[in-house]
Amino acid sequence: QKEVEQDPGPLSVPEGAIVSLNCTYSNSAFQYFMWYRQYSRKGPELLMYTYSSGNKEDGRFTAQVDKSSKYISLFIRDSQPSDSATYLCAMSAYGDMRFGAGTRLTVKP
Amino acid sequence: DTGVSQDPRHKITKRGQNVTFRCDPISEHNRLYWYRQTLGQGPEFLTYFQNEAQLEKSRLLSDRFSAERPKGSFSTLEIQRTEQGDSAMYLCASSLMAEQFFGPGTRLTVL
């Protein structure tokens, strides 16, 4: 079993839809949780950072962490074609991060 | 641009050759990380530095791989006797706290 599980998709939605992306993990020591967006052949770009459990909102993006269930989510509201990318969840205890495989999202105009 | 920079962006080499990549972190960041990413996978941790000290190395980092961060500024990652399985994107990230910021990566192709 991988330390971080993420459905690779692909996921295709119409413009304006609400997108839900999820990851599960097995290491209870993880306490820092991040979501990255990666365009093809580019480096990952940090979207959201959450420490421990709870919710965090930034514009159209909301990140949720449920440590009791070892489950994290990213919601994208009013999705745009420019949101089309691969979304990576990442988490760490401290220091090196463990990544999910990434979910490939396409938002169709 | 004050982000993380990596050089070169692309490298094509023949099997058995040595290659070296450079990473320049965000200037005030004391931690620097190297990751490797293959197609369809998330980045995999290789090693990390706090200032000039190499604090952790993954078992993925075979003895053909070596990383340095002299003076706690830029870092180099060297791969000796490259193999076709080394073909990947090599990513560098830096941080001051928990959030890591990535560079554009170096894409290595071993023929």
C-alpha cells in the first residue's frame, strides 16, 4: 500500500462546475498538507497549505483536512478552462514530502 | 524573478556519462530538496539539506547519485554512469517553513 493514494483520473468537467479532488494517506505522523497544480512539463505550483486538521479557503479553492479519517480534499468552485492541469496532493511530518500520483483535470469550455 | 531556478532545463546524454544539475533556491530559504518525477507519477523525494548539512537521503538515491550544497546556497545533483532508468524530471524545491516551492525542473533523457 502506498503512503499516499490519489485517484489519477482523468477527470473531465464542464466550465463552471465544482471539482472535488481527494487523497487518503496511511502515516498518522503527517501534519502538513499541501495541494500543488502542475501544468505539462512544468514544476509543481503551490496552491494551498494546511497545518493539521481543518478547512482553508483561498478564492475559488477550499482545502479540507480530516486527520481522524486520514483524508484530504481540494474543492474548486466555478472551474475555468485555465484550471486544466494535474493536481498533486502532498504531505509531510517535517522535511521531505510524500506526493500522490496526481489527478489530471480537464475543464471544458 | 526571485523563485527557484534550475539549470539546465533539458539534458540529453548517453548511457554511462555523468551529468550534473544545479539548483538556486529562493534566497532566504534554508532548506533545499531534490525530487525525481517520472511520467504519470508524483514527485519522489531524493534528499534534503538544511543550510549546508544533508539531513536525509532516500533509498532511491543510489551510490551513483550525489548531492552537495556548499555554503548553504545553491545545490548540485550529480548522477554518475547514467542509466536509461535515470530518465526523469529532476525537481528542486526550497522552503523556510513547511511550504515547499518548486523550480521548473531539469528534464533528463538518457539514450
